[in-house]
Amino acid sequence: MSAVVQSIDTNAAAEQELTDGFHLIIDALKLNGLNTIYGVPGIPITDFGRMAQAEGIRVLSFRHEQAAGYAASIAGYLTKKPGVCLTVSAPGFLNGLTALAHATTNCFPMILISGSSEREIVDLQQGDYEEMDQLAIAKPLCKAAFRVLHAADIGIGLARAIRAAVSGRPGGVYLDLPAKLFGQVMNAEAGKKSLVKVIDAAPAQIPAPDSIKRALDVLKSAKKPLIILGKGAAYAQADDAVKALVETSGIPFLPMSMAKGLLPDTHPQCAGAARSTVLKDSDVVMLIGARLNWLLSHGKGKSWGDAPKKFIQIDIEPKEMDSNVEIVAPVVGDIGSCVAALLDGMGKGWQKAPVDWANAVTKKREENVAKMAPRLMNNNSPMDYHGALGVLRTIVAERPDAMLVNEGANTLDLARGIVDMYQPRKRIDVGTWGIMGIGMGYCIAAAVETGKPVLAIEGDSAFGFSGMEVETICRYNLPVCIVVFNNDGIYRGTDVNPTGGADVAPTVFVKGSRYDKMMEAFGGIGVNVTSPDELKRAVNAAMDSGKPTLINAVIDPAAGSESGRIGNLNPQSVLSKKK
């Protein structure tokens, strides 16, 4: 939208239609289908947010930029379009930068747009308001970073940001907009012509035929093959092709946490409940959108056993190959194209995975499921993790279309294994870094972008990182049910101060905290529960109502283990202090 103003030259007053930076940014976003902004208002972007809302863009205002950034990052994952986060300069930018780095690490397309101080003052370090060279700081932490100094370059600047965010391996992009840019005026017609509608921003990258033949030859030789599905496979939205590949091959598959539901966890070939067995005993492993990073023990060591392994890897990023171990059959390209090419190469007479291997995996899976079942059916009060998650497992099975957000230590580790998923991109969690703080931002974006009800399973420590965003959830009246697993502390609430002093141990919170009261303070529904039966009733009521709800689920303070399942990453001192 352009503004009509009076332009006066030396001869006579002449009316000319003009536009400015504010409107050009809005027009550029709308032209490219970016119709939602997550952010926090303030200098110099307050009026921009108001104008964007007036022009039909949905602007969701948060209580903290980090939560807004996490929302934008997962919006990118869910939609394959860059999620947009808008922040103020300097400290606001830095708050959003954490989420931008998270998006880049997890390969989520996101654009962080931040207002900034004036270049001439920043460059001479003359002490401007919130002075900071934001572009220089952002560059090492994202996929690309750009600064726009002239209104005529806004269209190109946003186009470059969009392409960088979604092409190849997706990631985070920073766009720096100095305060003066917003008010810059130019001819409206010239401004319109300067805008760029990005065409084919993420073109298919077709794999080399030789790489497909090589991968299939390796797969044919396998006696105990395994497919590992990563969140990249879920992001690709090539669901039918991935399903066809798994079922045509007959190979057991292991989904990483955000790939759960790409095929149902109850699928007969799912090896999720036999993870240790398939990692240890497999001889050929095909990675689809998964990386051999710490989450898979770097492809080596005790968890991978002694059996020699051959790895096939499908990834759009060539540099990912051989990152930890030798990849004997690298397949470089977008996942949809690569999987389709593999299916074409397999044809209709493909020999399925050996029956004895498939049966061995099935047997182990059924043994482990049967062993776990009684633990999930207890009705202890206070609850343990298994009793509480057993209830939530049933609720998710009954509501497979709902979005599940999950973060914490024990809460995350156990939920990941216990709660089955049935549809793709329904489970969103801490991702590659294993961080906490994503919860409420993810809840908000999941509700906004999908229109589905959201169930969040939160550790009490994890919830604390973004808990104030329950006000945001209430303000926008989003269908979010948050279950806080409250065991009075980080990992456990039973640690004691070894000095006997008045301070509690570093991992202990206020005993008997009532997180449900926070939700009530903002007009939402708060419920306190102490047993699995109470939890089941409360969650079902919340999901049925669609109203913002927080359930304080009282967990035994002694439940849980140090750092969850990654306690081995804690360095240990071998010394004892002499007295």
C-alpha cells in the first residue's frame, strides 16, 4: 500500500504518489506469501507491526524474543516457508539470535528481521541507542545475513533472504533493517517495480543416477538392513514416497524423535522399541534426512556394536557425507527426488529384507513393549513418569491429529519412547541441540500454522524458560493444553545443600509449586492433578474445550535420573577436596 503525499518542487505544487520503507517491507512479505510475523514490539519496529497488522498480516506479539524466534523456526519446519521473527535492536536482536542459531542447526527455514541503530554512528562507535554491529554478530550463527540500507533494495533483500532460508539445506537468515530505512520515501510505482516475487526458491536437486545404483547395490547385499528416518525426511513432505520405500524394501525403520509418525509408530516394520538391537546388529544402514551426530553416537562406539556397518546416506548437503564415518553410498539431492529415484530403481521385483532379520526385530520389539506395558498402567499418587505418560500415550492415540510439543530431560526422554505418533510432523521437540525453552513458542506456532489442538508435555524446568508465554497463549485464545510434569526440581527435587546452609541445592525448586495458577492469572484454565486418572480427565476436558489450559501434574520428587538419558555427557571430577 502506498501513501499519497504532497511533493513540492521549485515551480509548482504537484501531487505524486509515494511509498516508504514501512510499506515496501509489508508489500514484499505479502507478495511472497509470508503472512504471519512472530515478534516483540519496540523501537524501531513498533509502528511497522501496527502497519503490518492493518495490511492483513497476522502479527503475534510475545513476551520475549527468544520464544517468538522459536515460534518462527518451527513455523518454517511445518510450512516449508521461512518463519518470520521481528525484533528490536541489540538486546532484542540477541534474544532472537538464539532461536536463529537453533533454526540453522536444525535446518529450519527462518528469517530474523531486526531493526538496528544507524550505520554512521555504529561504525564510529559513537554510542547510539542500543548500538551494535548486528550483522557481524549474526553472520557466524546463521546460514546467511544481509543488511538493507536503501528502500529500493528492500525487494531484493527479502528475496535473497527467502532463497537462502529455503534452498538446499534450509536454515536461518538474518535481515538487518536500520531505523532510517523504514521512513525512507520513494516513488510508489518505482517501489512496486522494485519488489521481487521469488520463483522456485527451493528447486528439486536430482541425485546422480550412479549414486542411486550404488546405494541399491549396497542395499541388495544387506543381511540385516536398517532405515533411519530423520526430521529432514519429515520436513521434505515426501510422505507417500518414504512410506513406499520402507514397505517395498521390507526393511525395519527407526524414526528419530521428530520423524515419529512419518509412518505410524505402530507400523509392523517400526523398530523404535528395538532401537538398541537394530543399531547394534544391523549391517547396512540407510539414513534418510538423518545425521550421524551425537544423537546417533556419531555412528560408532558401543551402541553400534561390533558388526561391521555400511552406511548409505541421503542428504541435500554434500558436506554432510563422511562427517563421522565413511559413507559408502552417498546420495546427494532433495529427499523427495532421491527416494523417488530409489523406488524407480527397485522396480516391482525387489527382494525384501531377509525374513529372519525382520522377525528378530519384531520379536525384540514385542518383548520390550510387553515389558513396558505394566509400568504404563499404574495409578500411583504422586505419579511417576511412566504412569503419567501411559495416560498421555492413550490420549494421543485417540487424538492422532493433535500436535504434540515435548521438552525437558526425563520428561523428554521417556515421552519420546512411550508416546506413539501416527501422523507426520505432529511431534515437535528440542531437536538437534537438545535444548530447553522451545515449548511455548512451538505451542503458539503449531496452533497458528496448523489450526490443530496442541498438547505440550513439559518438564517443570523446561517450562520455566518460556512459561510467561502462557499469557500470549491466553491473549490469542489458542487451543493449547500444557501438562507440566512437576517434580520440584531439575532432574529431581530431592537434592540437598551439602553445606547444610539455608540455600537449597542448585537443582531444587520451590516445593509444591502451582504452575496452574499462572494460567488462571491470565484467564485460562488451571488444573492441579496428583494421579494418572485425574490427569486423563483433565487433559481430555482441555482438548475437548479447546481453551488455553495448564495442568500441574504432581510427579514424585524422587522420580527421574540425572540429566535424563544423557547423564554420561556430564564430566565427573575424580578428585576429592582435602579438608
